[in-house]
Amino acid sequence: MAEEHQTKRVQISIHLDEALRELLEAAARRSIRSLSGEAAYRIRESLEAEQSAA
């Protein structure tokens, strides 16, 4: 049987130092995502990698 995945939306506030924010903004521009979209993408990728390593 196929696994069902539920998604839920959360709202977070992240305080970044200026250099890290600039790197994240540049990555967002390259991938045509918003800054929040890029942050969400990177968090999701990190969590998925962590889950598959466990």
C-alpha cells in the first residue's frame, strides 16, 4: 500500500547574520524562489537527508 504524506504549513522567524542572508538571497535568485521559499527548500532537504541517514 502506498504511504500517505500529509503536509502542514508552519510559520517561523529566522534571524540571519548579513553574510548568510546575502548567500541565501543569491541562491533564491538563482533558483527563482523567494527568500522564504529558499529557506523552506533547504530546511526540507536537510530534514530529508537526516531522515534517510537514520
